[in-house]
Amino acid sequence: MSDQEDDIILSELDNEELVQQMFDDLYDGLKEEIEEGVNILLERGWQPYQVLTEALVGGMTIVGKDFRDGILFVPEVLLAANAMKGGMAILKPLLAETGAPRVGTMVIGTVKGDIHDIGKNLVSMMMEGAGFEVVDLGINNPVEKYLEALETEAPDILGMSALLTTTMPYMKVVIDTMIEQGKRDDYVVLVGGAPLNEEFGKAIGADAYCRDAAVAVETAKDFMARKHNKLAAG
Ligand code: B12
């Protein structure tokens, strides 16, 4: 009664089969298999950036789509993201050496007074999965912490999360402070969290409200593409 999965020896697959198998393993949240797959591809001479984009980001794109379409749910996505993290941990130092192009950088944190971080972490992991560099400030962030990170990290995107009706107004405090300091237009501000909606996002002056991590990735990519087009147009 051997499980079919047990019979697959990753090192015996050719590159195309291995990448397909890694898509499946990522979908199933199998961290060790993903780590093994990453190592095999590297041993076969793949560049770290190619492993990242073709095997990991490719696999996470499928996870993201099925999450958006309600086929996968939070626990499965967290497992997939955790498997992805295992692969990323191997690639990160190599990518730093080889200078892989980044899609963009995001600073993200849960606002002051709020300790919910599951959704924020999911967004972080999905953004990393899509090739973004993510600087996670954690929970309970006062405005000073956000502003300091904007200064030191110079991200493209600022993401704020709030899960309480009592803490969500704090996002406006951060945006208003950015306006006061003349920094608002230097960043794309994305906000999210269960009690928010599009109207709220608009009212506080965010660039977009994202209802889940999949939408966050799509929205972030969209803003980065617009930014590049603008730069290209001079
Ligand atoms: C888990 C949980 C907790 C855990 C948090 C653990 C943790 N590490 O996060 C614990 C037990 C600690 C907790 C504590 C409290 N909680 Co609580 N909690 C929840 C619960 C059940 C789930 C939240 C969650 O993780 N959802 C799953 C994630 C994946 O979804 P998400 O956070 O919405 O994130 C997605 C999107 O919103 C979006 N997103 C989120 N952030 C961002 C950011 C950006 C930039 C973008 C683009 C997108 C984005 O993408 C995410 C992924 O798809 C909710 C109920 C609920 N259904 O929401 C209550 C809930 C949020 N909690 C609530 C309350 C009241 C509290 C407490 C005040 C309880 C108490 N009396 O002590 C404390 C708050 C303490 C504090 N100061 O923050 C209330 C809030 C009510 C309200 N209207 O304000 C809720 C709604 C429960 C309820 N029905 O009463 N809680």
C-alpha cells in the first residue's frame, strides 16, 4: 500500500518534471521536498534567480490563484508559504551574491494597539513568493516606526494591517504624518485587514485596500508596472 508520492525520487526527474513536481509539493506545503528540489536544481547548475522564478514563484502563483478563487484556504496557503520559505532560505544568500533583480520592496506592519499578525504574515509571504523584498516590522507599530523604516529601507510600498475597528483609524494617522512631512507621494500605500473596505481605504488616503493576500500581490505588481512605465516614459 505504498503512497504514490513515496515512489517519486526527485533527483531522478528531469528538470521539467522536477519543476512540475515542485509546483505540486509547494501546493501541498511539503517544505523538505521543496528544499531538496531547490538543492537539486542548484547542483544541476541553475542560477538561483531561475530557481526562484521558475520553480518557487511559478508554484506560488498557482497557490495564489487558487486562494483567490476559494479553492485553497488560509491554513493550506500558510503551509505552502512555509514550504516556499524553506526554499527561499537556501536561495536568499545566493541571490544576494548574484544580485537578482527585485520586483520591488515593501515595508509592512500591523498598526499601533493591534497584535493580530496572521494576515500580515500571509501577505508578507505571498509578496516574497512573488519576488518582492519584504521588511516586516511586526505588530503594534507607532507612526515613528513606520517613518523610520521608510527612511532606512526606501521601499516602493508601505503596507499597513489592522484587525480591530479601534485600531484601523491609526492608519490615517500614519498617512497624515507622511503628508505633513511631504513624503506621501514617494510610496504606494496598501492597507488591509478584515474590518476594512475599499471606502475606508479611499477615505484615509491609501492607494488601495486589498481584501486578501492574493489581491495584495496583484495590486502591488500592478503599481510596480505603472511605476516602471512612468520611469520609461521619462
Ligand atoms: C486570530 C485572532 C486573534 C488572535 C491573534 C493571533 C495573531 N497572531 O494574529 C488573538 C487571540 C491574539 C486575538 C486577540 C484579540 N482579538 Co482577535 N481575532 C482573531 C480572528 C479569530 C482571526 C484573525 C485572523 O488571523 N484571520 C485570518 C487572516 C488570514 O485574515 P486577515 O487578518 O483578515 O488577513 C487577510 C486580509 O485581511 C488581508 N490583509 C491583512 N492585513 C493586510 C495588510 C496589507 C498591507 C494588505 C495589502 C492586506 C492585508 O490579507 C490577509 C490574507 O489574505 C478574528 C476573527 C476574524 N474572523 O477575523 C478575531 C478578531 C479580529 N479579534 C477581535 C478582538 C476583539 C480581539 C481582542 C480585542 C480580544 C480581547 N478582548 O482581548 C484581542 C486584541 C488584542 C489586540 N490588542 O490586538 C475581533 C475584532 C472586533 C472588532 N470589530 O474590532 C475579531 C473580529 C473577533 C470578533 N468577531 O469579535 N485575536
